[in-house]
Amino acid sequence: MPGRHSAPSEASGSTGLVKYGVLAVVLLVVVGGGVYAAQKAFGSGCSDPSSYTLAADPAIAPVVDDVVRRATAEDLGCAKVQVTPVDSAEASAAVSKGTDAPALWIPDSSLWVGKTVRATGSLVDLASQSVASTPAVIAARKDEVPFFDTWLTALQLESLRIGNPLTNTISDAAILGALAEAGSDAEAVDSVSAALVPIAQAQASTRGEADPVVRLDEMSAEGGVSVVSEQSFLDYQNSTGTEFGATVPPTGSFFLNFPLAVTEPAGERHEAAKAVGLAVAEALGSKSGLASLSDAGFRAPDNAPLSDDRGLGDVTALTIADQQTAESTLRRYQVLALPSRTLVMEDVSGSMAYSAGADTRIGLTVQASDTGNRLFPNNAALGLWAFSIGLGGGSQDYRELVPIRRLDENVDGTTQRNLLLQQTRTLPGLVGGGTGLYDTTLAAFRTVKDGYDPDYINSVIILTDGSNEDPGSISLDELLSTLRAEQDPTKPVIIVTIGITDDADAGVLQQISAATGGTSFLARNPAEIPNVFVNALKSRTGR
């Protein structure tokens, strides 16, 4: 079968995962006998076991639950462990925010642990660097399995299905495989980026394929190829009776490695949770635990082939040469693949009536908004606010002109796109008063966050020619700290700011954008306003 290669050593597979996911940011707890010491510390009796929660990626949760249920409370360090299937993105968000976080966590990849560490700035204890593994594979109908010499070749196939890049690590696997093949060759990396454009365009209309079962169902009915894990591939065949074929390029594949992280918050229970995590890792790594994982289609942490000639046999583990380049490429794909869901905030304070060449600042902004409106496809979602001190009545400095809707949505006999055009042209009639920037920015951020849609890039775009002039508003420090505290790294809302002329407080706008991972633009003269606005709309994530 295509895709059988020499088996990597345990050391080489682990090194690659650490290099990409958690090198220098994750504190690895060395297991070496720690479980037995922890159990002895609890004593041989266990009349009153403590309870701990373990959030596991849905793919591996059933087998983890089975292994844990077979273990006694004493085996687990005088503890009861409740295993709950939770998507890796959802669990990462809970751990990052520190709300409803599990005591223990098994995501599908160390990449999620790395993202969580960067989001919180805190180290994460690992009870195990890997409790199981499974490579990404290219699945097709049994008699239609093509040969791919590289992952880059696979990426260029028109009928490729890879899933949602924001919620599913396996959806990134083909891209990561191609980047690993490219190494540090800048020209080869550019080739990977170029290959992502048509994939992203196709992905925009097939966002429901985040679930590998959906991808395999559609592949079965329509043909083409799908990127899934070897475990998902085997599980689908076993549960449906469908016989598919699968392959990987001769270069190898990216492996999911399922680490076991200790996510109990710092405090009295953290050390106890760590001991329980070590005990769970020991149970999963025991002979019976590894047998259960194998029966479910998972490889051992050393990436060794499955028994009984199941799966693809020996597969070389691909490693990433440059993590920063990989993350930048994945962000670019995410921007290309997902449409915009954007709330545009237009400054209508009195200074927007100032002359700007042959027109006023607000007049040029309206022209730029009209141009920008036409850039978006029908599946984009946009809304519009105007803001100046007291514009919304009382202490509210903003007025909602159009709520966020898809541009092709019918609204009282017209489209959302036309309604936005109509309301944008009313902005000159609202000009007056001071600039109520800070309160409005926070309100817009929270509005977009409350309606967050994972099928979109969610953002706020602010256009202003001034600085905050509302004496009753929150301070800049309060705004920045609140934005950072409320930002969810797995459901990000990006703020892109546009300063109009040198009167805008460029330094403050840059800080506001940076607090959410966005970028600030500045139109220093009237002629630049349309181009700057269009570039900001195109950027969406500001990166």
C-alpha cells in the first residue's frame, strides 16, 4: 500500500512534537516512577477518594474512560476521575480563561497546549507528553487512492477535503506536513502558501466538514480525497462497514500525539491532581491500557505500527523546522478560508466635518465605506455603528445603525448590503460632539464576541480622526486590560483601527489593536483614506 515507510524511533517522533508544540513554553513532568511514589503517599487504604475531572478530545475520550473505569480508586492515587469528551478548542478556551477548567486535559495535539501556554503566559505541567498517537492520512474510495509524492502535491488536488482550520488539528495536518517537507527553504514555503489559496476558496463553501465523519461520508458519496487521522479512518470503516483506501506520501506524515496536561488551577489541589494525572498516564501506558488504545485504532506514543496489519504500517513522523513560519502560514489560511463577520464603527464627532481637500473627512470616509462594501462576497456578515459622545442617548456614545447580518440577507425588501450603503450615506447628518472612543470600543468588542460565529473571522473595525474625549468613560489602561482579560484565544475577536489624518491618536489606536492581536492603520492625508480603509477590510485579522 502506498505510504509504508521505515518506522521512526521514539526519540525522533517526540522531538518533532516538542519542537513544534511546546518547546521552551511547556514544563514537562518526568514520569519515571512518580506514579508509584504518589500512590504510596496516599497510603494503601482509600476509603474517601477525591474527585477529578478529565476533559479528553472526543476521538480518544471513550477509550480513556474505559481504561479509567477499569482502574480502582487506589490505582489512581485514591481518586475518582470523571472523563468528559470535549473538543480540544473548547477545552483550551476553558483552561485559558480559568473558568470551568478541568483538572486534567488530553487534547488531540501538543499544539493546543502550546497555544494555551502562550495565551496565559503560564507553564503547564504535563503528566505525559503523549498517551497515544495517530498519523494524518489521505483517504479515498478503495479503488481511487492516488499516489502523492509529497503533501504539497496532495494540497494541490482540487477535490481535497481537510476540514475547519480553527477547531480541528487534523485539518491543519496536510499544511503542516507540506511545511515540514519545505523545511527552511523560503521558496518551498512560498509554494505551500500559494497552494492554500484555492483550498481556502473551496473551504469557504464547505465549512461543515470539520467533522471527519462528514468528510468521509461526502467522500464516499462524491469521490475525491479526505485528510483524516488513521484512527478516524479505521473507526469509520469498522462502524459503517465501508472499505476505503488510505495513503501518505513517502516523506511521512504529521502525528497527533494526545498529551496529558495537568490543568487544575494553582492551589492545594494542583499537586494532588498532578499525582492523579501521572496515575492515569500510567494506566494508559500499561499493557492493558495500550491494548485498549490499539483496539480503538490508536498507536502507542512511539508511533509504532498497529498490530494485525491494520492501518498504514511504518510512517515517518514529519517535524516542523520553523514554528513561527508554520503559525503564520496557518493564520493566512484561516483568513483565506473563512469569510468576514465584522462590525464597522464610524466616528461622527464634530472634527469629521473638517475640510479634507475637495471634501470633508466624513465625506471621504463614506466614499471609502461604499468601496469597501463592494469588496465582500455575499456570505460575509457586516454591521454598522456610528459614535460620538452621547449619540446613543444618555451616557451611551454609540448608535447601532445596522446590526450584523449576512450581506445577502433580505431585510424588509432589500438586502443587508444595500441597507449598509443607505445607512453609511446618512453619517454626515450625524456629525457633532466629541469622540467617545473607549466605551464604544469595549461595547463593540463585547457585541461581536457575544455573537461569535466559528465559521467566520470575527472582527471590529474602528475609523476615527481623534482621541477619547469622554471624561466619564473608562481609562485607556482599563480598556486594554479588559480587552486582554476577555479575549478568548480559541474564539478571537480582532480589533483593527484606522486613524484618519495626523489628528488621530496613532499610539493609542495601535495599543487598542495590539491588545487583541490586530493592527492599526493611519491615513495621513485625505487621499489615503479610501486605500487605507480597503486594506484594513482585506486584512481582517490585522496580521
